[in-house]
Amino acid sequence: MNATAIVAESLTKRFGTFTAVDAVSFTITAGEVMGFIGPNGAGKSTTIRMLCGLLRPSAGRAVVAGIDVACDPEGVRQRIGYMSQKFSLYGDLTVGENLRFFAGIYRVPTNVRAERIAFAVDMAGLKGREHALVQTLAGGWKQRLALGCAILHRPPILFLDEPTSGVDPDSRRRFWDLIHAMAEDGVTVLVSTHYMDEAEYCNRIALIDAGRLVALGRPGELKATALGGPLLLVECDQLGPAIDALSRLPGVLDTAPFGNAVHVLIDHARTEGDLAMALRRAGVRVRRIVPIAPSLEDVFVRLVGRNRKQTAA
């Protein structure tokens, strides 16, 4: 059984009267890829920064690599790799100069430094471009180079804060191939993202909204259990009137536009025929109503909406 790599116990961060992270608790085992999913401002980056020892928690406790973060943040930082949301390398330095700089910062032993740098160059696909200025590189190359710099010291735990934001889909896919290769070698990865397709690549997902942990589980588990009822695809004319009519129907738990159709979540007492009748009464022409398997986007919309209703109440 894999050891526990990261523990968060009622982790809380306040800035004055504003609570950015509200009593978040979870554990991550060694070699696991955990995804942090949530809207902007949900508390993902703040949580990661507390786990990295960059922010002191207002309450609660965090243990990373067996070290209490509040007691020894420097000890934690020596045992982790961290890739920030904003590109953190130096654009006016070359690829090689950036790698040598970070090797020094991370205290990579001199006898293995050349080997580690060569590995990072190869991983980033930059062999032969060691003398290129970083500011001239495409986004995908910069991203892989930043990852290479973050793992020069071979950390057992890696924190990635929205590392693929603004990067093309092919580069994102290659980046995730690197993440899984490291996880297969036993590296624990906590990665935040707002791309729902990336969440599918994670072993487990923590969904965070308004500083609160609203769901935690494997992607398949969340899609199977989180919605609380069947999901239907409704294809019809006049989406606005359709959503209004369906939202007023008892037994309809949620409605959300999805392209040129509507996703409708119902309880087990409601039927497809009930929806068709309600739409006809509202003067909306129905093309088809069919059950569908929920996506992570459906789970995200449903749970975030429910959390905000509970918060408002």
C-alpha cells in the first residue's frame, strides 16, 4: 500500500475578513495524480501555496513529505517541485542558463548536474536549442522547460498550478504524458486546472468552489454518483423559453444550456414524457429527448451551483 504523501486537515486561509480557503481536508498517496478543479477564485492556488510553504495557514494543518508545513516550510520546499500559474523562467536567459540557474537554486549535486540538465532538455524537446533565448520559444516548449526546471532535484512531490493555461491542445496532451510518466516512477502530483478534459487524466479529483471542498473522488465515481438523478439531453427550438419552462417543472433538479441543446437533471419520479409535455405547453417544438451519460462538466456545473445556493442560504 502506498504511503501518504500529502495531508490537509481543515486547512484554512483568511485575508482579513475574507476566507479564501475554508477548512479543506484531503489526503494524497505517493504516486497519485490529484486534480484540483474549480472556477477562478475558488481557492486552488491559495491551497497549493499553503502546501508548498509559501503561505502560512490561518487554521488547520498541512503535512507534506512527512513534514508539518507550518513548522518547517523550508524543509518542505527542499522536497517538492513547484510550477506556478504564471511562467516563471527568465526570458532574457537561454535554455541552458535557466537550467543551470535552477540547478543551483535547488542545490543539485555537481556530479549529477550535467546529467539532470541533459534530461530536462530532452524532456522539453529542446535538444540543439540550449543557446536559444527562452523568450523566443513557443508556449508548449516553455511549459515543458518550466517542468524540467521544477524537477531537476528529483522531488518526490510535484505541485503544478494551472500549468497548461493558454497552451495548445497538442502541447497539453504531451505535458500530461510527462506527468503520468513521473507518476509511474512514484512521484506524487497535485495539479490544478480549469480544463475538464484534463481532469479525466487524474486518478482523483478535488472540486473546490468558494474556498470549500465540494466533491472528492475518481472521475468515474463523480460522474456516476454526484448528480443525484438521471441526466437528459433535450434538443429543441428556443432554448431560453425551454429552460424557463423546464426550470419551473417539479422534479427538475437543474438545467444548463449545452451548445444548441439543454442538459436537464431530473429526479427518479420524473419522466421524459413529462418534459416533452411541459415544453409543448410552453410552445416549444421538441426534436428529441434522450438519456445521456454525464460529463465532468455536468458534475462541475451541478455541484458548483448547489454549493452557491447553500452558501447564499
